[in-house]
Amino acid sequence: MTKEIESLIARFEAIGLRGVAIINELLRFRALDQMISASAEVREWGITADKLYTLAKQSTEEEFGPITYSENDFGALYGPSFVVELMDVISETGYLEGIDAGRQWTVPMKDIIEEHKHTDGIILFAYIEEYAALAEDILQELPADRLIFYTPSESCYALFKKLYPLAPITNEWPEDVIFDHIVAASTGIFQAPVKMMEEVASRVMNITEVGTAHYFIPLAAVQDQVGMNRMAIQYMLLQRRLESVREWAPLGAVEFFYTNRDIKKVALEIREIMNDSWRSTPFIALPHEVLASMDTFSVVQYGLSLCGFIPALNPQDTAMGDDGFMKNDGRLPLYMRRVFEAYKATRLEVERKKGRVDLKITQVEGLAPDTAMSEEQFATAVAAESKDDGVAYWMFTNPVAAYIWYAYFKSEEGSKILTTLSHMVLTTEALLQLMGSCRRRIIKKNALAVLEERFEKGRSAYKDALAQADATWGAELEAMAKVILPEAPEVPAEDTDNK
């Protein structure tokens, strides 16, 4: 948690306000700021602290409830509250579930907002709860009468109604409505990917003839290609207006871009976010029918197949993303990542060294996986600074999963796959995401126990052999040193009798 947010929360808690009550007061302050900003008199002459407090009691209590603290406390809170961003406070603390600031979406959304400055018609921005902090940018750059925000999150719906009273927002996907443009972005934080796939895939046809669509599908939905997800992906790939499919790393989403004309071949690429821009790794374009007929559709799978690798074709095999969570995993809200870090886990650490990728297994101490946190422990975990030691890793609550993937990528074939993946992206964080799409065989429980025993025995034997080899090598060096080093001259004994 940032020091500014931590300091502000401490101020609120000092007057007895906690949790969602803090968010309510921050909303009150922003509504009040909008009121006084719209007043020409205030802009010209300003407003005193006592009049501001009186205005707050008169104009905000009906919507936000009574102000339970004094004018002095109000003055001590109002100004500092604008040092922090409301959406960041929500993401950092988890006081209001169902909303995320979503600043990781800034790069792709920046291009989309710029694109829609030059289009006409109504734009639906769906799943706004996952990129709520960007709503401000959208409203500033695009006319409000061209926008509709959709969120299935009731808390996000209620917050937007208070924060942006003039912005059109709905908590029900507009049925049988034809839009000029649709932007749907989700990594599956707040609802199951299969539910989102039902909504998005069935709305491919809800675009006008001259309209476009950017569908950012959770990577988890692409990895889990069974049942509804499988049919939805095939249906989306077969649409003639599908121009490109892009996997965004390390965002945790695959973008399906539909243009306003028929396309013969679909462009496929990996887009890697790098600071405030992105770079592309393109692959050979394919016809819609070929993509839809793949046993397991995946941009990473396709990229590997072009290099001669077929690591998995069965969509029911387990993907690495099914077994664990990567560092800064987009499927988890920020405060939940901190809670996860407080539990005991096994990490598969990934390090890049001049064209090589090294793996290491480490144990992270903490609460036992089946231990329930007390309120105090939860609050401590959420308030903690994010642990950023510069190490990129996959985290597994079950150590056997870490052993399996370590063996997978340390094998001769797996090492080649890992090296090939590392050539597709430059950052280790993006490489983690590509690794998450690799698949392994489904292994039964008894076989897992055997693999765990084999791995731990093998690792112990390796360490013992390494220690013995070090001792033998050290002894050999000592023997060589006796031959190489010059002989030390004898020092005559000191004659103590003549002293």
C-alpha cells in the first residue's frame, strides 16, 4: 500500500471511520468538489472552510448519509483526500469489492480511445469494473452522448452513479441493441470467464455494418477450451470480419479485433506491453476456417508449432495457468495478491541471462494453505507493501505442481520450448504468461504422490552428489597446491636461554 493511501486511511480511522465508510467519504468529497467547481462565484472568490463544511452537510447528506465528524476533522481530511486517486484506494484496500483500477489496461485502451476519436456512433465499453480508473480518460476524450458503460458488478454500478452522475451506465447488457462499436475488456477477476464468453460471443452480431469491436477475452477462457468456451472461440474465429487476434502479455488477455469489412486471413500476434507502449511478435496469417479447426486454439501454441513444437493438442490437458498464479497475475485484484503472498507457497522462479532462461524452485514461508486468516492478519496482509524483489515467478499452493513444471521445462524438449518462448518476448513478466499456456498430461492423484517422492529423492541425491563432488574437487586442489606452492623455509627455534 502506498504511503499516501496508508496515511489517509490512518486519518479516517483516527475519527472512527473504517472500510467502506472511507470510500463513501471520498465519494462525498469528490461530489462536493464537482459542485464547487461548477460554481462561477466560488471559482472567482473561493470558499472558506466553514462554508464548505456547511455546504457539505446541506448538499451531500441526502445521498451519502450524515457527516458524523467535526468541522476541524472535515478540514483535515478534505484536502489530503485529493492527493490519492479514488480507484487506486479501492484497488489497494479491497474495501469495495467488484472494482479494480485496471491501470494495466492503459496501453491498449489508449490506442482504442484514439481510434474512436475518428469514428462516429455509440460505443459500448463493457466490464468497466476492471478498468475503472480509465473511465475518467474515456469521458474526457470522447463525448458522453456517444458512450455507454456496462458493468455486471452492483458495487461498480452504484459507485459510477455517484461519481459520474451524467455518464450513461447500465448493469444489464443491452439486449437486442445494435452498437456502432463495442469494447469489452476482462481478465476474469470478478466473474467466471465462461459467463463472460456467453455474453461476448453471442454479441458478435450486435455491431452495425460499419462498426468495430475489440474483445479482450480472459486468457483463462482460451486455456480452458471445453464446453461453452470451445464453441464460443470457434464461433468468434469464424466471423468474416475478424481481422486479428492478439495475445497481450503480461496483461492476461487475448484480443479479438473485428473491423468493418470482410477479411480473408486473420493476423496473429503477441503484443508485449513495455512501459507506455507495446511491441509485436507477428506470425503467419491464417484463414478463419483453419484457426477454428485447430484442436486447441492458442496464439502461443500456433507460434510454437511454426517452430516445429507441438507441446499439447488436447484442450483437456492441464495448462500451467490452471496449476498456479504468476507474479502480478491479472486474475487477482491487487489486495488479494498480497493476501496470497502471506501464505506458504512454492515458487518456480524464472530468470533470463543473455539468451538463456534459468529456473529455480524456492519455498516461501507463511501461513499454511488451509489456514483461515483472522481479521487482523487480513488487514496486515492488505496493508503491506507489495513484495517486489525483482524476481519473476509462478506460485503454486501445491508443491507437486511446481516440481512437475520444473521437470517439464528442464527436460531437453521442454528447455527448447522455453527458449523458443523467450524469443517471442523481451521481458520476463511477459515470458511468464507465455509459459502459462503450455500444457501437460492429466496426472492422477496417486501418480502425483509418486512424482513428488521421485522429485524430492532425486533433488536430495543431486545435492548430496554435488556436495561430494565439491569435497573431492577441493581435496584435489589441495593436493595440487602442495606441489605448486613454494616450500616454506624453516624458522630456527628461538634461543630463550641467552635472553
